[in-house]
Amino acid sequence: MASWQHARHGAHQASSSSGPIEPGPKQPTRVDDEAVHHPDITGRRSRPRRRRWIWFTALVATTVGLTLLFGFGLGRDPSVIESPLIDRPAPDFRLRTLDGAGVVRSSALRGRVVILNFWASWCAACRDEHPALLASWNRYRDRGVVLVGIDFNDSKGAALAFQRELGGDWPIVEDPGGRTALAYGVYGIPETFFIDRAGIIRAKNVGASSYELLTTTIERLLEEAAS
């Protein structure tokens, strides 16, 4: 206020010394009131600016967080899913084959490397991976490896027709009510579990399994069993 009055006083002196023109009537009350309520002095009008700054900071923080999250996700193999069942005993099951010829018990598979494949005839990715399963089965069936297909949320007729069309004579079983799929935490097919000779789940793959993935994992489990 003092600086403003000093500037105004100086301006008044300059006007008085410049000629006979009289200054206009003084309005100190009106000018003073405007000065008191100026947003730069009182800060009463700075709230919108402060809110804009808060929103801007939140937006920047959210953008950075999403960028880091997506970057982390894109840098990982989406088929490699960490399961709480890894390195734990595989859940037991006793399931009837689709053709009704017999029953497959998990307890009877101890001592073998087991490839447990959840699939369905309506699953396009299951059709894509079938040749890799067939080739792996033909390669390892006589080396202590068993492949078991668990039909997931499918009709028996469609599943049997699928197998006849694409080939393969490994046991295919039905899972009434999806109880076995639930026990293994299956949420999307195809999903494949690799179980060692001691009945421990050693790996899990989500999505179509390639021949390379199947053979590499099977070879590792066979080597561990031999050592």
C-alpha cells in the first residue's frame, strides 16, 4: 500500500509540475478497496488455480503409473503365468474317459511325467496346438510320459468328433461340473500343466503350447528324474 501511494504521490507531483491542469478528484476509498481485494494480495481467487494444479499433478502421476505398468506387462511373456500350485503336489482326480472305456486316476500316474492338458472342441487355440501335442505324444509315449486331456465345458459328442478328426489316442477324460479345472485354477483354455514323476507340478503354460515348449519342458523333467 505504501509503495502504491508513493507511486501515486509521485505521479501527482509530476502532473502538478507539468502545467496548470488540475488532477481529477481523489477516490482513495474505491481504489484502496480494489487493491485490498486484488487476487495477488489476498489470494482469495487463487483456489481455482490451486485446484487445477492438484488435478494436473494427479493426472501426471496416473499417466506415469500406467506407463510403468504397461511397460512391465509388455516385457513379459503372457503365456508364463505364476501359479500358486507350482512346486506343489498336483490335485488328485479320478475321471472317466469320454468313450466310457475306463477311469484315469492321478494316483496311478505316479512315477511318470504327466502332461495335463485342459481343452475343448470349441476352442480355436486348442485346435492350433493339437499338432504339437500329437507330435510330442508320439515322441515320448514310450519314454515314461503320459498325456491326459481334460475336456472343459464341452459336449461329449463334439469332443470325440474333434479327436477323431485331428487324431491322437491319448486318454481324454470328462470333468463333470468342472471340479478338476477349479482345483487346478483353470480360467481359460488351453492350459497345460507339467507334472514330474513325484506328482509335483513343475510348470504351467497358458495358451497354445508349441512343440518346442512341450519337448523342452518334457526333456528337462526326464533329465531330472534320471539324475
